[in-house]
Amino acid sequence: MNSILGFSASNGLGIGKAYVLPEVSEYQIEKRSISSEEVAKEWKRFDDSCATIQQRIEEHIKNLPQDSVQRSIFETNILMLTDPVFSKEVKSRVEKESLNIEYILKTSVEEYVERLRNSGNDYLAERARDIEDVFTRVLYLLVGYEPFDIMDVPDGSIIVAKSMRTSDSVVLSKKKIAGIALTEGGVSSHVAILSKSYGIPAVMGIPDIAKNIHSGDEVIVDGALGQVIINPDAATRSEYQIRIAAEAKYQLKFQKFRDKKATTEDGTEFKIYANIGTPEEAEIALNEGADGIGLFRTEFLFMNEIQKLHDKGSPFASSVSEELQFEAYKKVLETMGDRPVTIRTLDAGGDKLVKLDDIPQLVEKNPLMGLRAIRLSLFYPKVFRTQLRALYRASVYGNLRIMLPLITNASQVETVLGIARGVQMSLKEDGIPYREDVPIGIMIETAAAAICSDVLAPHCAFFSLGTNDLTQYIIGIDRENPTVAPLYNEFHLAVLRMIEQTIRNAKKANIPVSVCGEMAGRRESAIILAGMGVRSLSMSPKQIPVIKETLSQFTIQELENISSRSLY
């Protein structure tokens, strides 16, 4: 038995078999001369690989509706695989240059794609993406590269890794994961946030964890103590099984608060909303007693849909279509009925990579300070307009609110409002119904936005404090960096004072303010926020009954007194 300490990223206890995630690697294309006798053999390898990919695609589309967008994309891929002109060009190069088929295919695709993208024709530029996607799959077969598929992780596993990509976190909603143990990541990392949403215990900041644990080892994750136990003895295993049963019993006491309104002891009412990342989580939110959705993180929807379009990890994907987005937003709105649903526009960039051809992957020295969130959307407006069209189309099915991430000045809001008016006009011209009165608000998650919140307020329908980024930007701590993660402190005086200033300016402008960062779902910080005057808190669905129970133990005066002491 071996016990290792890290820090707690998500509470709870879990026991299961370890599944060690492989580190991401890139496949290599070798340039190799071949003899004239090998040409036919190389060509047969190409033919066989194309046929295999075609067979996989045909198998995949069997159950897709005839008129679906995905089916159309895959049928186009089949046409490209069997295109006689492109095949002839590739075959001719193999014969003339006497080079291996992998190298010829890779360079041919790159040259062909470049020509199409520079053609000035939008249709041809779109086809470039499809060609790149489908022949990348062929290349994978030719070089024997099999990208790891996160969905191969078995139910009941303890995920062990150096780090988890945000795109890999889709597994948390699809599989019954017993726990997570990572070297990299912080308490407010996106993997930690999602772990809390699904009630999965997580410990991070453990040096070389993936080297000290092997797949198949029995592992205990103690999210309360920030401890990981490898191959526990019988007594330790028994002790934790008893604790897990006791924890389940303890959670039952919160169940009676699910269907109750959130009120203080003396009757002050609060709205408790849920943070979600997929349409399916809206059902979880309802079951936990949410008054609505305070934050729908649409970047996870993008990542999920892109992954579905990949064939065993292809790095290229078509755009996430307007129709796919519309159906997802509509589903959440219909699930929540007349309860408000706040959907955040794409918060990509930084540590959340969304691999679309419409959003080129940039190498930035400091991506968290770079082209991300609203900056990315305004820099690549095609993706942004598509998302706004889907949002406005869905608006007739519920109580929609649109939220903009990482706003730092009023001109950004004015630009978005102008784009939104253009989208509304296009929908009207197309005869598509939408709500004209959808409120558009912003996230306050930088010092610039907090300090200038009085200037921003007249342009906004509401504020929502994103305390995760707000904290890291104010105190200069990267919340994803395990080395400095222990210094990440949402109770830092500078953070609390900027939150208080934002609340005060929102009140002066008579616009609502809520908190959707992780502070909202922690008992001790929810108490302080409530005392500051926040009356809307949005959190992981599992925390909703806990926060309702917490608020019920205090009068509003007691909350104000506690909060006042924290500000001075």
C-alpha cells in the first residue's frame, strides 16, 4: 500500500481500478525512396486504406437520418475518397518521384488544400476542410497511428494522468468515473469544475502520478483530504467503504432542500441556478432544485460535437453547424420551461482549444491573455454569427439570456449588439421566428471589467461575476498551474473588494448581478457573497441543495456582518 498527497480539487471518496491515460503524441511521416517494384505495393496500401475508411464511414451513417447534416458531411467524404482525379494525381506522383505513399499523400493533400483555400471561392474553401479531414484518417491507417480514444476508459475507473485535456473531459458526462488523480491542474481548472458537477472526487498536484500507478491497480481517491492510496490493504479498503456509505447517508439530509426555495432564516429569498456544460445536465439541474441555468458553457458543446465528428481522433473537424447548436439550445430551454437559461457565447482559446478550420490554432506565448473568449468571436465573426443565429432561433422555446465572456470595454459590447441586430434582420428576412427582447449581459471576470463596471452597466442587461478568472487575473495566479495553485485565493482582499465594487455599480444601474464562478457553490464563500448583496448564485448542480441548506441557517443581518468583516 502506498499513500500520496496532492490537493483536493473535488470532494468525495472513490474506489476503483486505475486507468492511466497515455500522454498525447504526434504521428510522424517519414520520407522514403522506393524501388519501381514497390510502386504497385504502395498503391495497393493506399487503395486498401481508402476502402477501410470508406467502410467505416458507411457503417457510421447507417443509423443517421437521410436528411441530417452529419450524413451529408460523411457522404461528401466518401465522394472524396473515391475521387478519380485526386487518386490519379497521387498515383502519378508515386510513380514519378519514387517516394513512399504516406509522404506523397501528405504533401499532395497539403498542396491541394492550400490551392482550394486560396481560390477565393467560399465553396471550394469549405471542401478543403473536408479533404484534410478524410485523408488524415487514411494517413493514420497507413502509418499505423491509432490516436487514443478517451471513451475507451471503462466505467468505474479511477482516471490517472499527468493532465487531462479539456476536450477529454467529455468522458466525465458519458462514463461512470469513480475518481480522478492528476499531476497538473488546479482547484478551479475546468476538469475540477466538471468533476464537481458530476460528483466525482478529484485530487491534483501529485508529482509523477502516472509513473507511480499502473492501469489495473486498485486506487482510492480521497477528495476531502487530497489523498490517493495505491493498492490499499484490506483494513484500509474496508474503512473507506464504510466512509463512502456514511457519506451517502450524510448527503440525504440535503435532499429535503431540493424542492424548497432558497431563503435565509428570516425570509430573504435567493435564486439558485446551475452551471452546465451539456444539454443533458439541464435534467440534473432540475432534479437538484435549480431555479434556472446561470451558465451554459457552450465550449463544451463544441468540443463534444467535434469529437463526434472525429474518426479515432482526427485533428480536423467541420464547423459545429447552426442546426446542431440550435437543437442543443432548444433542448435546454424546453427542459427548463419558464425558468431563465443563461447561455454563454463561445469561450474558446486559452486552455480551451476548439479545433475548427474557421478558428485557426494559434501559438501564443501567453494564451490566457491572448485571443480567447469574446476576442476570438469578434476576430472570427463567422462562427460567432452562426452561434447567435442558433441562439435567437432557440429563444422562442424558453426564457433565454445571452452572456458574453471576457468583456473588458464597452466598445466590445456595442460591437456585439450591432452583430446581434444584423443576425435578427437576417432571421426576419428568412421568415424564422425569434424573440427580439433577449437580454444580453456580460461576465465580469477581469480587473478592467470590475473597475469599469459603472461604465459597462448602461450597455448591459445584467452582470455575472466569473470569479474563477477574476481571481487569477487580479492576483496573478494561474489556476491551472499546480506549482502556484495553493496560492490561488478567492478570499484575497483585492478580489473581494472588486466583487463588492461590481455589486454596488450594478445596483446603481438597476441591473441584476449574479455569481457563476466556483465561489458561488462553496459554503464559506456563498455566505460572504450573500452578505455583500448577491441574491443570485449559480453553481455545480450537486451543490444546489447544500447552498440552500447553508443560507437557511443565517439571518440576512448575520450574513452582512460576516461579509463586512471580510472586506476590512
